[in-house]
Amino acid sequence: MKQQNKKEVQELPEEHRHVLNEIINAPNKHITRDKLVMKLGKPQSYTRTINAIISELILKYGYIIGSTRRNGYYLCESNEDIDKAIYTLQSLNGGIFRRIEVLKKAKQNK
């Protein structure tokens, strides 16, 4: 798991740093997207930006951030945390795949 030292966090773009700090300092380890928006003092429309920032924190900067539908985002600190994050992504992916299949069948039946 990536070590989040202060130097690395400071090298992130400002918006990324704010989002990451809220995730790291979340009470009870998790923070929902709505609470992130509120804590950052942003409008509700900022949720898409938060999605993009978290995606970049994971893919571009290497932070291991998981999420659950119910509890929100969290920093993965153990293999169990990573397993929970993987399960959530697989669940989402399965739903998307089933929707794609329905759309393909609908297209074939036209």
C-alpha cells in the first residue's frame, strides 16, 4: 500500500490534496461523497469533480482508495480493505455488464 507522507500529499494539485485529506481524516474511516462536498464547501454539482479527482488519486497518483455504496470512500489500509473495494467494483461491473447485454438484445430485436 502506498505510503502517504506529507511531502507526497503536498505535491498533489490543491483540489486533490483537499479531497485526499478529507478521506484520510474521515471519522470512522469512511466519508460519503455528499459529506465530502459539504466539507469542501462546494455545490452538489461538484460530485462529478470528486469522482474524477478520486479516480486520478487512484490511477495517476497511486493512492489505494476504496468505496462502498453505503459508507463512502476510505483509504485502504489492509488486505481486507482492498478485498472490500474489489467486491464493490465487481458488483458495480456486474450490473453494468447485465445492462449492456439487455441493450444489445434490444438492438438485435429491432
